Amino acid sequence: MNEAQRIQLNVRVSKDTSDKLDEIVEYYQENTKVGRVYKGDVLTDIIEKSYEIMQKQKKLNR
């Protein structure tokens, strides 16, 4: 993605949530072949997948 298309989000999360994100990032790092995995990449992937699921559910509810 082009850097001009990216924005920075500053959020506060609990220590437990941060630890879980670290664990997910480690899992992605161990199980993907894309090189270095960053928290932002993992969050983007999770959000995109959740969005797709939401869109499918919205279509089913029409």
C-alpha cells in the first residue's frame, strides 16, 4: 500500500490485549512466508477479514 494512503491510529488497549496481539503476530511470523510481519499488517488482515464476514452477514439479513 502506498504510504500516502496510510494513516496512523493511536489507540489504548489493555495489557492483555497487547499481549494477545503480540502472540498473534508471532503466529503469523511463524506460519507465513512473507518475511517480517508487523502489528499493523496483522491488524489490517484481521480488520479486512472481519469486514468481509460482516458484509456477507449483512447480505444474508436482507
